[in-house]
Amino acid sequence: MRSETITQERVAQIDWHDDCYLYCIFRDFEIWPTEIDSIFNSCSFANLDWYAGLFNCCVLIECTFENCLFQGTAFTDCKFV
């Protein structure tokens, strides 16, 4: 996925498995238990309330995080570049 903005209205449509997000904006949503194993390149995350997520072997390249809450979320074997 390239250059998309994901908000509460679109978050249910996202497949968090084996995908690549390039220049995407993830903002203004709440999400409950979710397993994520994707690549995020130059993405921004803002105003998120992400509860009990599992980021498993994700790669996050030049991503920014602003005002995000990842309560109970794990970043297992992830790489932040």
C-alpha cells in the first residue's frame, strides 16, 4: 500500500499480514488485539490507541510516532531503522 491515510473509518479494511506500507499515515484510531507482521517504510503514526497488539518481526524504516499509546502491545523481534 502506498501513500494512503488510514483512520478509524478504514482501519477494519487493513490486512496487517505480510504487507508493505510505503509513505502511509496511520492516525486517529483505536484498535484492539491485532497481529501485525508487515513492513512500514517512511510511515507516520499519530494519535493512536493500540491495545494488546502483537507486532511480530515487523520492519519499521524511518517511521515517526506522535501521541501514540501502545498499551499491552509487544514488538517481538521487530527492527526499527
